[in-house]
Amino acid sequence: MAEDTNALLEIEDLRVAFRTPTGVVEAVRGVSLAVARGERVGIVGESGSGKSMTGRSVLGLIRPPGEMRAARLSFDGQDLRSLPERRMRRLRGRRLAMILQDPTYSLNPVMRVGRQITEAFRTADPSLSRRAARDRALAALARVRIPRHDVARVYDAWPHELSGGMGQRVMIAMMVALGPDLLIADEPTSALDVTVQMQVLAILDDLVRETGMGLMFISHDLNLVASFCDRVVVMYAGRVMETCAAADLHAARHPYTRGLLAALPSIRGSHGDLPVLARDPGWLEGAPA
């Protein structure tokens, strides 16, 4: 992959493997992609295709027995492969952030919501007073479209007292509180109903347009990604099968992408069995389309 001077994130030949008692499992195998400022890049594929591992690799969150290597892993001109852990910790939250899939497991169940958000502000700026940190946390919650009259209640709530949609808003507020340049959203709407999904997507869209941050949006939902993202990367078995403009996703060329699209149920479709995706072993070796 040639160097893109406009790219915020550049990944070339990323590989993630795990050593197990039965051998080496390759979770990511030669992934290359880029994300520009203000761009929404969707990453789609089946469970186990390497989407989340790709996102975690960017933040340096692959831990033993996992091993990560890449020909290039660059964020805003910095080589992430050679950064010591102390400098990576400074990037996480401040410039790189990741929304995990389920707020039920991502939020600390024994800490009130407000304390978890203010902790991020005070870690970034130890001189910040408790009052100032609280004011910033309340502003962060208001920014993710929590009604004004509800902000204080959510701030003082325990995680288990929140609905799925409200918990996801809290996660977004925490991750964007410090104004990251790149946000990785890992299935941020999978556990939400359609109405709340649209609200969460509107929040992410606002943040991209207002701040110019890059967004890596990981999802199983091809229709959602086609309507929300600018570009789509299709992954299978740890490899990139195809990259295309989101508007062109339904005209995709690769048989894997076409198979995924054919398997989508339609409210106007027949009542017969859904098509079964026939996997070609050659997909594991061929060049991406």
C-alpha cells in the first residue's frame, strides 16, 4: 500500500496470531487499510473475520499469547509499532479511542457513571479540580443528546440502572470526552432497537462532522454500513476481500460480499430458505478486489 499523505491511520500487512496448545491461530492475516480525517470507514464481515482484532491492534491492545506485527501501522505520522507503552497510554483516550460492543460489560459496575467519566478528565489533567471535572463530564453527557433534565440523573446513576441505549451514549461520551482524532466503534448499535440505533448513529455523525475525527465503524449490518459510512472494507477469515465506496456496496464484485448480501432477509422477500454462503478456499489466498 502506497503512503497516503491525507490518511490519519495507515495499516499495511497487519497480522495477529495466537499461540495455542494445538498450534498457531491467525486472527488477522495481511490486512491493509487507511482512514482519513473526517472519513467514516465501515468494516464488515462474519464473526471471527478479524474486525475487532484489527481495531484492537491500532490501540496496542493485543496481549500475550497474542502477537501482532505489521509492515506499517501509522497514526498521524507516528509509527505505532515502535512506541513504548507509556507513550501509547498517552495516545489512548486523548487521540485514539474505542467504543466496545456492550456497555453492560464495558462500564465498571461498582463505579457510578459520573466517576468513570471524570476519571478520564483527571487522568489526562491531574491539576483539574473535582468540580471542573464534573462540569466537563456533564457537558460530555449533554453532547451525546441526553436530555438536559436527565443529565444529572445519568451522571449519578450506577451502570445497571441504565437502559442499553443510555449505556451506549455514556460509553460514547466517555470515549470522545478528550476529543480523539480517531474513534473505533466496535458494534456500537448491535444490542439496540432500530429507533435507538438511529439516535446513536446521529450522535456519531455529529461528532465526525463537528470535530473532523476519523471513524472506524465495525459492524455485521451491511445495510447500516452502506447507508452510514463513506467506504466499506469487507473481511473474511482475517483478510480483506474487497474495499469499495459505501454507496456501491450493493453492487459489490467479490463473491463473498455478494453472498453476504444475498443472505440478508427482506421484508418483501419469499418465505423460502435464505441462500447459504458457499465459501471458496481460494479466498484465503487471492488478492482483495
